Amino acid sequence: MKKWNKEALLRTSVLAGFVAASAAAAPALAQEAEEEGATQQRETIQVTGSRIQRQDFTAASPITTVGIETIQLSQTLTLESLLNELPQVIPGNNQSSNNAGGFGFATLDLRGLGTNRNLLLVNGIRLPPSSTTGTVSLDNIPTGLIERIEVVTGGASTVYGSDAISGVANFILRDDYEGAEVSYTYAFAEDGPASARHGVDFLLGGNFDNGRGNLAMYGSYYARDGVFQSAFDYSRTSAAIYGIVSGGAVVGSFIEDDPASFIARRDAEIAAGNSVIQLFSGGSATPPWGSVNNNATNPFQGLAAVLPGQFAAADLDCNPATPGQPYNSGNLAFDDNGNLVPYFGASGTACAIPAGTSRRYNFAPDNYIVIPAERYNFAVFGSYELGNGVEMTASVMYSEITNTVELAATPATGLTVSASNSFIPADLAAALATRPNPTADFVMNYRFNSVGTRVSDFTNRSLMAQVGFEGDFNANWSWQAAAIYSKVDAINDSRNSINRTALAQGLSGCPAVGALPGCVELNIFGPNTLDADMVSFLRTDTRSLDFSERNHFMFFVNGDLMQLPAGPVGVAAGVEYREDSAGRVVDDAQRNGDIFGFNAVQSLGGSVRIAELYAEAAVPLVANQPFIEYLGLELGYRVSDYSTAGTVDTFKIGGEWAPVDWFRFRTMFNRATRAPSAFELFQNGDQGFPAYTDPCNDTPARTAATAAFCIAQGVPAAAITGFNQNNTQVQAFAFGQPDLGPETADTFTIGFTSSPPIPFGTLNLAVDYYDIEIVDVISTRGAGTIIGSCFASGDLTSSDCQRIQRRTDNGQIDFVNTGRQNSGFLQTKGVDVQVDFQMDLPLFGMDGTLGVNNLYNHLEEWNSNGTDLRGITYGQIGSAYPEYTNTLTLTYALPSVATQLRWVHTPSLSDGWFGIGNAFIDDTPAVNYIDLSVRWDVTDALSLTVGAQNLTDEIATQTAGGVIGGQGNTDPQVYRALGRMWSLSVRSRF
């Protein structure tokens, strides 16, 4: 039986076999083995990216390894916090993903190509998807069980199948353990709310039946307190963006969240001969005190005379120092006391900032900057030697994770209100009476704070069970077989939504026929005007369930096919079969579109069957010759048969040349694929309202042939002259495309590794160029595309024309059924540089080891459909593409003390929201984060670790992208939400 102990793990973690250039993220501690046999490794090992057993860690594909020592010294409680610091990773969902879209769980995004284009493995087995999009949750991986993480750059579909386009992350677990271990970690922020984190892990294992069997059990609990945006100066007010105009052009900009500060800055710009305009308004135009729209065809009139106390001398620029102005017509609002006032909104004034006398609403305090989370992980691993060289393994892993997001209360716009509503206050009634048609309905906007903030609990439950067998045919050939079952349920419970039908009925005074039970007339005229009955009538909670289920069978053999003069030809070949079913179930309110502010979504479901054959070979051509220490090829081929996409071929071809034993060139070409996800295949008519232009509009560009086609399609002949679309948006129902093909990627890497002899210590270097090009990217085929294609074809029977339905009474387009297609393009290129140095450095007569590890990425190009986004950020999930990134790790280890210092650098980025290359939006500033941790082995059985994250207490920076699309006015991909944090870990072994 294999026996795990501390020394063995340390030696097999980070840097073992770097000569193969599977460079590490940090060096392991150099410690002596307690017994001679403790560090013995298998004669052959398997490196991520290949199933061929090898004599060392050599690999033709670049591999970055993060070992257990780095994980423990970093006091890692959530995997994304560690992995997002690797230069190959563009941060995905993390602790600040409150209102950033995406998923309700943590994700990994290699090279920024999408969370569903990298493959996550546990012990070489693919994890089940956590949503219908195919994305896998990092939260399902038991952090405390990880022995090491191996990240492979480039395609790996030949070895692992679909989805391995940008790379593979393989989480190798401690699944064979003897002893007991308990650890506890507590972390907290120094400034502001503590955002306390607690992590408890236990691991218990032992051998039985005279060492033939081993059973290990693991459990963990993690909890994180949430922090609201109101806790910090940079995030407590949803800021505005202003432009500086000089000579008729915008030449600069600034972000402002304080009216007094804005006024001082504006006055300074005016004194310099410039002017200030509004580029983006802060907060929301839909306040909880309500606003009333002015109708240009039935406007308010003479308000200054009718209501002089509120409108004769109004503060129209939100600047108390300027004289008030009369306000006779325009949009209206209520103040904090329920009095009718002008809706202050003059462009380029302090009114764009939701503070002071502005009528805009500051939604920031209702939003999390750090979301609360709770996680449970349980796992059982067993192995038993059956005899004749056959070993049986079995495992069960279960995880349950809940992440909670909280948004400001539902904003409702365009509400039609009857002028006879009994709750209309006297001042609003007087204003309504000034209109040419005083009894006409009017339109309001209102945020339902009385109903409560919108809270969603995302609970992800994952079960993965596996039974496997492995053995040897003879001294050269071995085999492995496994059956894996997995099931994931992702539940979204949302509270405090607004029932669309109830809102319409309550505003109309409740209809005499067909009113919902409990219908009451609604009072939305001022703050806090909804009573308990009104709130109860409006409030509705919703639930949706994403589910996936997988049956996975695999069998492969590996060994030496033949002996060549340069060495044995290593071969691996196998078969795999998977049955994947996935779907989504929504409640009636969501299915019927009865949640205000949300379109209707539909349940969906479907299944895919995949049968695959694959083979790979490592062929040594020349060895032990002058200038050719080793020359070899690596080849692979996989054929996959999908019940949906048909037959797909992938392959790889690579090579290595070592002119001397300490220097090696390597290269690899992969053809990789990503099969369509369940959502892309089976989406079932989700409602949307995209913009469109009807070719039937009576414009000079419309030809007689087009007019005739319009009549044939359903526009009444009597209406064709002067025909124009009634709305700028069209109802669209989005469907999956069952005949979608796979995305195809060509990935290429070339580089070298070197471990040159030096006078002291060891030096390892790896430099790799990568080029990943993806074609046939699955993209949405929208309403505008379908309408244009239909008219271009001139064929009413074409598939696109069949997707368009016009009304029979007036010829307006009633709806369009949209779909998906293989049409997009993505490409990224760059260079990875990995350097590691270790040397003995005694201190005070004690043996010591110094380690220096540096990971650097230079991005040459990140291209999406012809647009290069290198050096650009949009402030949202997966949308920051730095020109370079760097992570430096320093370690120093004494016999009982280990220290780790990590420096993470991200350079400045250009903001892409106002156009790539714009000269007036400031670049996001570069940032440096330093983390320090020290571990003291009090005894052989007890260790204490103290850490400081963000040691220099860097505060998140406000950015334009963060204001528009980020979280709390900042870019959560670049900046940490919290300042300095402290952590303490206690680990005890028995």
C-alpha cells in the first residue's frame, strides 16, 4: 500500500522533476525523510496531459504545478483566491461577484477564453458540470484534500475529450492516507467589517488487512461573512463619470461620488477654460420615493405658480450655492418627506451623483462587496489489493455550497397609474391638473424598498461516486478501469421579487373581475408608502433548479509497445463512454414572465451520449548521442461519436529535443474541441426584447420587390404604403440548436526548459510560446440577423423566414424565434516564463533553504471576432486582459519554521467601455499585492501558521469599468475588495 507522510508529499509537490519543465508555483521545503522508504515513488508516474506512464516528469506540454506546501502556507480556504493569481488565469466568479452575472459559484477561466472551455479534473477524472452551460464549480473540490494542482496550457482533448481547449486543471487529492489530521483557519479584515472566514478540515485514514487495504475519510466546513458596499469609501456611493471638454472634444474624465467634491472640480475646470459633461450617471433613476414622467404630448404646465413653495425657486443643479430657478414643466419626484419636487437631472451637474439633493437613488449600500458563503465537503476513499496485482479503488465525494447575493429592491419603470388613484397626494393632484388632459393616466417609476432587497441563495449540491480497478498484465503493461456516477443540483431561491400582474392590478385600483386574491390599491407616491397588506400582495419568491447527471465508464491500457535503440515506445490506449443529461426547471411565475423586470424563461432538458476511442504514443528517436541527449515524438488521436454533434476527431503531435541533459526544447500541436452544452442545445424559448429594424418600413431604401415580399409575408396590402414598425424592440424567443456542431481549436506551444549546472543551488527555467485559435465558436443568432437573412433569401419557406411571425391584423412582427450558430472566432497568443531557484542558506547554525519562484505571462494578442482586447478591461467577470502579469514567490525554510512571501503584480489597463483606444478615460492604475505567511512546527504533531494578505493595505481603486459594469465602483478582476487581512491556522496530526 502507498503510505502518505509529510516528507513524501513535500518532495512530490511543487518542484519534483522540474527538469521536465512542469514548473511550479512555489518551491517545496527541503526536509529529510524520517525513514529510508518514506520518499520512495512509483517507478513510473503519470503527468497531467497524457495517460502514458513515464520514468520522470518530462512533458511536451507546459505544466504549472501548485503543491500542498503553497496551498497550506497560503492558508487557502477558497481555490479561486489562489488560482486567480496564476498568470494563465483571468479571474472569473469570486467573492465579489454579487451583481456581475455569471454563476452562483466560483469558476476557473484559463486564458480568459471562457469557463466552459477549460476542463477541471480530480485525479484525472472530469468533474460534472455545475450548470446547464457546462461550467464546473471550483467550490465542489475539497481544498484541504489537495496534494497538488497541475495546470496544462493548450488543448488536451486528445487525452481527456471535449472542453479541454484552453487547458486542463487537474486536482490531485490525498486519497490514500494513514493517520489523523485536524486543522482550523480563521481570517479577518483589519479595517471595516471583519468579513470573518472560518475553515475546519479533518482527515482520518488507516490501513487494514495487513496493509492490503486503506480507508480515508475527509470532512470540511467553511463560512464567510458578507460585507456590504456601504462599508468602504470607494464603494458606498454608486459614482458618476464626468467628461472634461476642451475645444469641442472630450479630453479627460473623472469619477465622482461626492457632490461638494464634484462642484469644486467642475469650477476648477471652468476656470481653466473647459466645460464638464456627464458621461455616466451614478445610482439609479428609479428611486424608492417615486418619480413621475412628463409626457410631451400632455405636459405639466405652470408648476412654479401652482406650487410655488416647491417649484418657484428650485435647486435644479443640486448646488445649494447657486440661486434657485423656476420649474414649470418636466419630470417630477418626491423628496424624503413625501413632498413633490422637480426631478433634478441637469446634465453635467452634481445631480448625477445620488447624494445631497439629487433625486437619483444610491443603490450601493444594498449590495454586497463580499458575498457570504457556506460550504460543506465530505469524501471517503478506499483501496484494496485483491490479489494477482489487481487493486480496487472506490470513492464518494459530496459537497454543498451556498453563496448569497443581495441587490437593491426591484426597480419598476413605465408604470401606468390612473389619475383617479385614491392615494394621489394633494400636490401631485395639483400638478396633474395643470396638464391639457388632467384626467389622463400618467407614468411613474418606483423602487419597492418596502418589499425588501432582492436576495438570492445559490445552493450547489454535488455528488460524485467512483469505483475502479487497476492492475498489470505483465512487467511492461498495465490497465485501469473505472465507472463514475455524478449528480449536481444547482438551486436558486430568490426572495422579494414583484408580481407583475399584482402590480398592474394594484395600480389600476383592482379590477372588478379577475382580481388576484388579496388585491389592494397601491400607494407609490413617496417613500415608505406601502403598508403590510400592499407588500404581501406584491411580494413573490421564485425557485429554479439546474440539474445534471452523468454515467461515465472508462478503460485504458498503457505500457511499452516496443524497444527502440533510443528507448521504449510508451503507449496508452482506451475507450470511454458517457451519458450526460441536464436541464433546468423553473416555477410558474418565471415561466409565465410574471416577475416584474424579468422576461419569461422556460424549463429545458435533454441528454447526450458520447462514445470515444483514443490512443497516444511517446516515441524516442535518438538518445545519448552527441548534441542529442534525447529526441522524441509524442502523438495522439481520439475519435468521439456524439449523439448530437456526430463524429469528431482530435489529435496531437509534439516533440522534444534535449541537446544536453540540462536543456530541452519542446513543442506541441493539438486539435481540440468543445461540444455544445445542454443550454446551447436545448434552450426552450426564453423571452427577450432585442432592438430591430423591419425591412418593410416605408423608407426610400425599400424596393418594390421588398414591398411585395412583405405583403407575401403578412403585411396587409392596404397598409404597405406608409407602413412602419410600432416599436424599436421585437419580442424574441431564444431556442437551442440541436444540430450545433462543436467548437474547434488549434493550439500550438513551443519553448524550452533548462536546469543548468550552477555553482550553488539549483536553477530551473521554462519559456513557452502559446497560440490558441478557436473557430466555429457557438454564438447567438439574434432577431436582427434572422430578419436580414430571411429578406436576403427572398424565400418564405427558408428556415429563417419560418422563424418570423407577423400579426394578421396590422402586419407588425409579433415575435421571432432566435437560435444559435457556429460562427464566432477567438484567439490568444503569448509567452509564459517560469523561473525557479533553490539554494541552501543556513541561519544561526541551522540548515535552511531559500526558494525563489517567478511566473510571468506576456500577452501578445487576445482577439474576439477581429477585435484585439490586449491591455483592455471592461470591469466585469472574465473581461480583463493585461499585457503582462507576474507572480513572485519567496520561501525560506528552517527545520521548524517556514516563511512564504508572495508578490502579485497587475499592470495598468485601458478601459474599453467608451471605445477601445479612447484618450479621455484614465487607465486603471497598476497594483501590487504582497502576502506573507509564517509557519512554526511546534512539535511533529502541531503547527501554527500566521499570515497577512495584502500586507501593504492596498485599497481598491475606483475605475470607469467598475462604475459601469463592475462591483462597488471597482474592477474585481484586478483589485481586492478588502484591505489588509490577517489569518491564523492551527494544524494537528495524530
